[in-house]
Amino acid sequence: MKVKAISPLLLQCDRGKIYLTSPRMPGRLRIKRQVAEILFALQEPQDQLTIGHPELSHEQTQSVIQTLISAGYILPADEAEQKTQTPHPWDVWGANAWNFHTQLKDAPFLRGASQEMEAYEARITSRVRPPNVREEDPETPVLLLPRVRSEMNVPFRSVLENRRTHRHFKEDRVGLDDFATLLHYSFAPMRFADSGVMGVQQLKSYASGGARHEAEFYIAVFNVHGVEAGTYRYDTIRHGLVPVEADLSRAAMERFTYDQGFFTTSSFGVVTTALTERMAWKYPHPRAYKLMLHNVGHLVQVFSMTASALGLGAAITGGFRDTEVENALRLEGSSEFPTFFMSCGVPELTPEGQPAVYRAPTRPTLS
């Protein structure tokens, strides 16, 4: 009988151990190197009885194959493509998404036992705690922004009801006070907390796993009153803009985001990045990467809703050219990488106060 390995198969190497996984199969299976080599050989149909491995006897090889057949990882060749199909959505999301999904499962969180907590604190305090903010050269120039906040007297219900994605903006400049207020409430700390071995932590308007606040903010200014057009990094402690040598022009921002139209008329844009060591210092398990993606979702929602409360419009997107952005901002890629793009300006609105391109249904339809 001819047999063939199912597809896709992923091999995950973790601390010297090899695991076999597939979106077609539940869980994952720990295997030896020889088993992995047999599976590689079975990417094409072969007669079961002729399969061999130089380090295994014929009986051992056949036993391995039979075990893999029983587990569902090897099938008769005529069934491998016909009988079993990769379940949706993994058939379209692909092997990389499946690998991400499985590798981050079952994080080893502490259970609260005193010995575990002591060992954990000893481990993290043995490493230098990364600063919660960038350590600036005192000679670095900074444009200090107003600390007088714009009024936001809009009822919270109205903020929830009126928050929309805006891609079309007026030529009006965003006022300096509104600009400064938006950056402050979206990105700056509101309070500080003494957290013992964790240090002094920033408490911001958005949730962040462990209050690590690994996000940094690069601001592309196009049309803001009182601020020269250019590229800056927002200093969350000094509440100011630090000039950055990078091309975040309208054309560049549009190219980075695949010409989606977010920045052609907006007054300014924001690129968020993640400083990985801030999070990894406290959370050494791979699930922390997933937490960083959750965190940026929290902060961009606060940005979008605060913009709405100020009478501004915002758009957010996770679709961008990662490598080009890293090169433009001179990021190392592993220690700091881009996570989101946002644009903001004075929105063009319909008479009902909705985005300019909004179309309400005019006839009954099935939702």
C-alpha cells in the first residue's frame, strides 16, 4: 500500500525537543528526529513496505509508520488529498498562522505558590530592568507641547456612537491644543505606581499587560498648527516631540500602508512600535508576543475614541510593509518593530455627521 504524509505538517523545535503539529490534527505530538526524517520522505507517496531509515531497523521503521497512521499523520496515498482537507480558516490563513497559534498556547503562568513567586522574582531581578521610557540625551532637542487640555464635553455615549473610520479630511489644520490633548490622553501616563521589584510603573488610559507599556510612538506631522511638518517621536514623559531623521512624508506613509488612502489628506499620522525587552523582562514566555498585539489594539482604540471626543476623525490599519518601515525608522527589527499605523485630521462629514463616503441602506436587505 502506498502511503503519504498529510499536508500541511509543521515541525516545531523547542529547547532540543521536536513537536509535530498540523491544523488537521488536534494538539501536537512530540517526536524524534528519525520520525521527522521519515515524514519528510513521505511528502511524496511511497510503498509502505519499502520505506527505510539508515538508523532504524525495518521493523522499527514499520512500527513508526504504523503509529503515525494510527495517529492520522500518514494516510493511504489515495486518501491523503481526497478524504482529509485542512479545515477553514487555516486552509487560507496558512501554516504561519497555525504555527503562531499553536506555539503561543498554554503559557506557563505562575500559580501563586510562594516558592514559585520567589524563584520568579529572583530570576527577573537578576537581570537589569529595562527603563519604561527611552533614556534621552539631555542635549536632544524637544518641542514641548501645551499642557492646557482641550475640552471634551461630549457624552461618552456619543463618543461610542460616532466613532468611525475616517479616510477623507478637510484641508483645515488641526489645532495645537487638540493635537497635544490627543497625544497626551492616548499615549502619556496619567499616574504612576510603585510596584516593588517591578519598579515605578506608568498607568495610562489604555490597558497594557503587566503595565510594561512597550509601545513607542512616531508622529508624522503634515498639517498641525504650530508644528513644522516633519517626523518626530513622542516623548511621553516630557510631553513633547523629538525630531527623528526619517521619511514619513505623505507619499511614504501611503506607500508603507499599500496606498489605502489614509494619509493623502490627513493632518498627521502615527506609527506605533513595540520595544520587545520591556515586555520580555517580565514575561519570558512566547505568549507575551500575543499580549503585545493585544496591547496595541487597546491603545489604538483609545486614540480613535479620543479623536472622536475632540471632534477629529481617525483611521487605523495593521496593513503595512514591515521591512520598509523598519528601514525608514532605522529600527533593529528584533528589539523594536512597527505594530500599527494611525491617521488623524478634521473629517469630511455627511449632513448626519458620518464619514463622507458613508452610505446608509435605502432598501431592505438580508444582513
